[in-house]
Amino acid sequence: MRTCVPGLPTPHPLIEQLPAVYLEQDFLRRFLSALDDVLAPVLLTIDNLPAHLDPRSAPEDFLAWLAQWVAVEPHEDSPVERRRETVRGAVARHARRGTAGGLADAVRLETGTEPEITESGGTAWSTASHTVLPGRARPWVTVRVGERPGRTIDRVRLEELIDAEVPAHVGYTLEIVPPAGGAGGGAQ
């Protein structure tokens, strides 16, 4: 992570921590200077720890580490701002995981477009016995995403995301709608 950074100045030189009697010793000055070079990245990281732990300002290598902390795996080829947003909102998205809203959030973050999600389930309450349950017997989700002009959606990547977000017993259909008036896309 922050190992060898040539020429990185130390925020707290060790020689300045010693009594004045030792300041004139050349060997000690050179020896502590070498230790300063080793300790500078550590001290600067510790001094900037709050910024390193915030996904909005963390260096990219720390961002990957933070992603592991919150159990997300942003694609390395995604723009850094999208990876930052993925890490920043991970905990809140985990709370909504397995719901239509959580799936919509994940798809929106991946594609940059608002998905249309239709699900087969439902909930209801009744004071009467033998009330018909809402929804259909087979749990199913349909995700419809529209492409924007000049930006195609990676179907394989989106299917991987939906596989991870939809509960294991629920099937799904993915429909990618091409841009209006344009060719391409690949609705399924």
C-alpha cells in the first residue's frame, strides 16, 4: 500500500525529538534520517486515517481495501467515482438486499439508468380466514433496463449483479431495451 515513496518528507523528524546535545552528531543524524524515510509513509497514513477511511477521499488502493470491509466487489474497470459510490453506499444497500428497492439501487448504480422492476410476490393481511394470498406461486422478478444513446449495457456483468442481489429461490428475466430510435441493444 504505502511502502516506498521516494522523497516523502516526514511530518515528525526523529532528530527533533532528541535533546540538543545529540543534534551535532552526524552519525545519529544520518541514522535517524534513514528511519524517517521508513516511518514517513506510516506516520502520514496514521495522520490522515480519517481521510483514508472515507470512500470519498480514500486513495484507490485503500478504496479496494475498504470495499472488502463492507463486503462489496466493485469492478476494477469501473470509473473510480462509481467504485467510490459502490463502497460508500454498501452498508445501506445491504440492509435493503433481497428487496425490489435494493435490486433497483444496485442496477441503477451499475448502469446509471433507472430500472423497471416487476415482481410476482406481494403481501397482505386479513381478519378473515382462507384469504387468497397475493402474487403468483412461482417467485419471479423481471428487470427492464433501457440503454442510453452511446452507452451499451454489459449484459453479462448485469446478470452477475442480479444473481448476487436476487434471493436464491427467485428466478429472474433481464430485458435490455435499446435506445429509442437507435439500433442495437439486444432485448431479451
